[in-house]
Amino acid sequence: MTTVFGDAIISHVSGRPHSHQAVFEILSTEGFETAIEEITQWDGYAPTPLYSLKALAESLSVGEVLYKDEGARFGLGSFKALGGAYAALRVLHKHISFTLSHEVSFKDIRSGKSYRKRRVIL
């Protein structure tokens, strides 16, 4: 085995059981697919690289350890910033759709089409 974790104590904390459905209550499968479709269209988007840490995996006697490097994501250094940007886009989308009295697409927002329809949105 390894001494990587030294004298670490591993324990289980019992809590209330969860339904594991919260993710679907916040963002439906359709909403998740819409988010992926939208975010992958953003300038500068690229899949996050995964790096295999073979030596660490061997020292821990596990099959594989992968490191997901978020450092280069839009220069923000965090995947959390991506979720915040998408949430802000959804708020803007709802506001523009409400103001124009009809549904606009994310593509319309990116292209400025919704802006050209009405010069003053906000």
C-alpha cells in the first residue's frame, strides 16, 4: 500500500437519506441537454482535459486516478464559473423573452438577433 494519506481516519457520517433526485428538480434532462448544446457553442469552449495519474493509482492500488484540469476553462480556473455564466444567460434569456413578448433562442441572443428586433431590451 502507500503512506500517501498517513494517519488519515476514514469514517462514515450517517445523515438523512436522500432521494438523489435533486439534480432533476433543479435542471431537467431536457434542460441539461439544452445547457450542453448552448455552452459548447460559446467562443473559447473546449472539453476539459483529463490526465491519468498512473503512478498515484499504482501507489494506491487502484485501477485509475484521473485529474480533471479546469485551469484553462475560459481563463477562469474553475468549472463553477461556467455554471454561473450559464445561469446568468438563462436569466437574460427569460428577461428578453418576456420583454419581447415571445420566446427567443439562445442562438438569437448570441447572434444579437433579439437585440436587433428591439433596440432597448433592458
